[in-house]
Amino acid sequence: MKLEVVVVPVSDVDRAKQFYKTLGWREDADVVLEDDFRLVQMTPPGSGCSIHIGTGMGSERPGSAGNLFLAVDDVEAARAELVAQGVDVGGIVHDARGALALRADPATQAAGLDPGRRSYASYAPFTDPDGNRWLLQEITTRLPGR
């Protein structure tokens, strides 16, 4: 099994579509099947998984998706690239406890790169126009079996 698509709830499909295009994501489809159903599929560069945004696709509240991870080789470079495109990306953080998982609780976060520059340990947060929360996550060496 492979994860194919994640639905990201948005309030304005065209605004969201433009935002994801700003990130450099490919538009795979924009399909209107009925007056109350539109599906837009966007795919990040190099990703095997896409997102769906649209109307009539569920009852989730726009902006309710959280902690959607985007794997990057270099979190500093990826952050700088998005900032250059006008995206409001937060500062780079890591888990102050030394864990590889970042909690949403700022009390467990420390500013800057992970001191050991461990894979899976440094993040940069940003949101789409609806508030769906994304995290750039630096991964330089995959966990065994990946």
C-alpha cells in the first residue's frame, strides 16, 4: 500500500490552488463534476502523494488539517525558497527534549536546527491561507526499512 492522496479542507479553492502553485506544486487535475463538487489535485515536486482541495468533498472545517509533513533534504534551503516566494514560514525549530517528533506545544520546542543536525529532528512551520498547518521536516538519512 502507498499513501496516494490527503484531503486538505479549504474555504476558497482558487485561492488555495494559487497558494500551492506558489509553492511550486504541480496541478494534476481540476475537475468540476456538479455545481457542488470540484476536485483539484496538487502534487509537491518529487512526491508520490498528492493533496485534494475542492468543494463537496467532506465535512471537515477549512483549516482543520494539521501537522502535514513535507520531507526536505535541507530545511534551511527549503525555508529560504518558500520565503523568497512570499510564503510566511516560521523559524526553524527542533524538539527541546531531543525527540524526533515535534509536538504542537511550544513548551517542547527550541529555536534553531537540532544541535546534532539529526535526520527527522528539524522543522519549519507554515500554514496555507485557511490555516492548514504544514511542517518542513529535514530528512537526510531515512529510518531503517524506508
